[in-house]
Amino acid sequence: MEQFKPILSIETSDELCSAAIMLSEESFAEINFQKKFVHSEKLMPMISDLLKIANTKLEEVGVLAVSIGPGSFTGLRIGLTVAKGLAVGRNIQIIPVPTFDALAMQLSAVLPNNTNFIIANNANINEIYFAKYKSNNKKYELITETCLIDKSKYALLHQKDDLLFGNFTIEKNDFKTSSPNAISIAKWAYIFGKDFVNLDNDLLEPNYLKNFVVHKK
Amino acid sequence: MTILGLESSCDETSVSIIRDGEILSNLISSQHFHLKYGGVVPELSSRAHLQMISPLFKKALEEANIEKEEIDLVSATAGPGLIGALLVGLNFGKALSYSLNKPFIAVNHIEGHIFSCFLMEEKPEYPILSLVVSGGHTLLLLVKDDLNIVKLGSTIDDAAGEAFDKVAKMIGLGYPGGPKVQEYSEKGNPKAIKFPVANLKGEYDFSFSGLKTSVLRYIQKEYPILEKITEDEKSNIAASFQDAVVKALSNNVKKAILNYEIKTLSVVGGVAANKAIRNKLIQLAKKFNKKIVIPDIEFCGDNAAMIAYRAGKLFENNIISDLNAVAFPALPKNAFIAN
């Protein structure tokens, strides 16, 4: 059997700045910092500390798993830029991990079986990032792929028993968990990342979900 | 010593490798797509930096004909500039330095420009009187040595380059305005229209907002229908405006030469590419018998060679940065203030 190579993972799509190293199927280390605007300052020191704690050298890392979006443009760019910088120095493959799928995987592990749930995060004043899943034996099933929708359309997509996660909350008791922990990014890459191993790191960009429109004054 | 420089503060992604003061590669990828918006769109700029940074790094290694392991020091611009754009170069640099296991230095972009004159064959001697003129900054500085830089004056409103851009827009020359205004000025009469040169409280401060407004008033008064401006008149407006800018800059430079002991005069930054400004400073240096060092045009605009060079100077002075170095959009209030 092929020896497990550590997976270093980064999650910076929202206010949670998270870095993890998956050392085996059972063991990992993770550092989290939940605060606005600290990602650029803290991410690299966090990764450095993490590798120290895990007694692992960067050259021993097999792949770099990065949360690719959707989410904060700046946050995603910080995560991916750091990944590119680390990767190019040691020739490490980067695996882009769909942020909402990784969060769905994390949530499905603890939700009751056959629960329909929505992840919805604010994108801008009018729009939200939206995806719908179903928990199935601790795994997630995709119902509606991640997309950008108008806030006014949300009510049409929300069925009665759907649980809502994310920072687009309508009721006080909704769950505000809006991004996964970095270890879920690593686990997603471990399970689904095999298709990505020949990607050119240089071509990777965050999943912005739509073109940026310049409004003329 | 082999130093990698990264620059991404505005609309140019640049990667440079210098070795013992010699430039092995200095690649600049300019984001021309901003032209159609009449100015730099920050989000688009950040996206383009992220696309370019890694390929450009590989290309720079190739051109310098070195392996990445030969890099001894990694440096990147930390500010001032567009924050989203800065974050790309800075974070790529921090991660790369960690990955290569080499020290990292976060460089102040303005200091990069100041020291760009050291990239020339003719080396400046301290103390240097340095005029920094770009799209975002206008500063007059006394550079005493590698680390002691004192601000004598700065603009209280628009930067010189900003005024060029705005005036170019007013007479329909397009963006970026600097080269266009210069081109038209060459055909015009600088004495045709008398535009004002600000007289300010701060002895070495600058102001270009009044000049800009005065150009606007002139155009509004003389040409209620903008399309009727002839090419000749555009040239005269450009030449007269440029002449006023040169006067404003050189007046303060002259005062500083008279009041401070300096050996070298230098003008740096994007607007230092302007011929009239270069010529005027060369004249002043001759008149007062000072050495003059002005970077070649390719080192006036934003480039990573100047960042790498500045990082080398800091390293010689035992200054290095931590992995928690942050980007800063504006020049800190206490920057270049004498203790």
C-alpha cells in the first residue's frame, strides 16, 4: 500500500482563518483564528507553527489543499497565493477544494441521516452564494450545485424542513457556520482530489462564481 | 548575494532577480485592460496579479538562468498601494521564502523608488535630495544614508501624476495622461497660458489641485464646446500645464539645495520619466554643482528590481521581516519623520 503523505490545507474563504495538516486518516493538527482581516498577517505564521507542532517538514507534504470558493475574494486570494508560493518552492501539487462541498461534508458527519440542508452566504448587497445538500449515512449528497442567486429568490428555494447554515441567516436560531474548518478541506482533497493531480498550479484561480462588473460613474 | 524582488502594488506585476547589485532579470507585466475604464480597477488588478505572479517568477528564474535554490533572500512590496493587489505579492513572497527556507523582507514601495537610482551605473552619494513623483505620491526627501530618510515636504492634495492624468482627460488625451501630455507639450508653447504655481505654508510642500482646477476653468471658459479645441490649442494647454508642474517641483528642489548640504540630486517614480522634469533637474544640478542620478525610464515606473535592491540594503543593515508582515495601503503618518 502506498504510504500516506501529509496533506496541508488552507481555509480563508470567510472570517475563519484556518490551516490544518492531515497526518493520516485518523490524525491531524489544526490552527484556527476567527477574526476579520487577520488572514494575510496570520496565515503564514499559522502554517509555520502547524508544521512545527506536527513535526513535519514542508518537503514531506504530499499535496496542498486549498479552499477555492465561493467566498470573500480577498480571503480566497490570500489562501491561494500562499498555496502557490509554498507550492512553487517545493514543487507540490495544489488541489482546489470547493468550499461549500467541504462544509457539506463536515456538516453531514454530524447531522441526522436524510437531513436536507442549505448553505447560504452573503455575496453582496443583493446576492447570496447558495447550495443545497442532503446528509446520507454521514456523507453528503448534492441537491443544488453552488450558485449565485438573488436574495429575493431564496424563499422559493427554501423548503419547510431545510436546515439553513451560513451567514445569510433569516431566523435567529439558524446556524451561522459559514465556512468549513481546514481539516475538512484536507479530507475532501484526500477523498475526491485524485482527479486534480495533473492540474497546472499556475492556472488556478478562486471560484469567483461570476465576472466582476465595473460600474461606470 | 542573490535577491528576489516581487512588486504588485498597482497595475504592474513585476518579478526581478538581482545578484550583487547586478540585474539578472526584471520582468514587468502591465495590466493594459484598465485603459478602457479610465483608471485602475482594484478588483481586476488583484485578479490579474494572482494569475501572473507564479508564471512570472518561473520566467524570471529562467531569464536569470538560475535555480530557485540559489535565491538567498526574498522580498516583496508591502505598501503603499492597492491593498488587494499588495496582498498577492506580499503573501506569495512570504510563502515562497518559507518554502525556500530563506529570509524575507517586506519593502516600502516609496523606498524602492528612492533607491532605484542606485540601479544606475553612476552611483549616487549621500546625502541625496530625492524628489519622488508618481501617480500616487509627490514627496521631497533628504536621504542621509541607507536608513535615515527625512521628509522635507509632500503634496497636500493631488499627486503630480494624478494632475497629469486629470488634465489629459480634460483635453481628451486619454489615460494614462503622463506620456500624452508630454507628447502634446513638445508641440506647444509653454508660455501660451499662465497657470498658477501654488505658494504654500509648508516650505517644501506641493499642491496640484488648484492648478488642475485652473486648467479646467480655462477650458470651460474658452471652449464651452469641448470638441472645438484645436490640436494646437491642446498642445498649448498641455505645454503650459506641464511648465507649471515643472516650476512647482523645481522651486522646492532649488530651495532645498540652498538650505541643505547635499551631494546628489535625484528624481524617481513614474513621473520622473517626464523629459521636461528630468531636464529641469539636470539643469539645477549643473547650476549648483551637484551630482545628478536619475533612473533610466524603465526603472521610473513600478518594477521589482528596485524592491530587490532596497531589500538588499535593509539586509546589509540587519533588518529582516517576519512571516506576519502586513500590507499597508497608505504611507504611515510617521514615515520619513526625523526622530
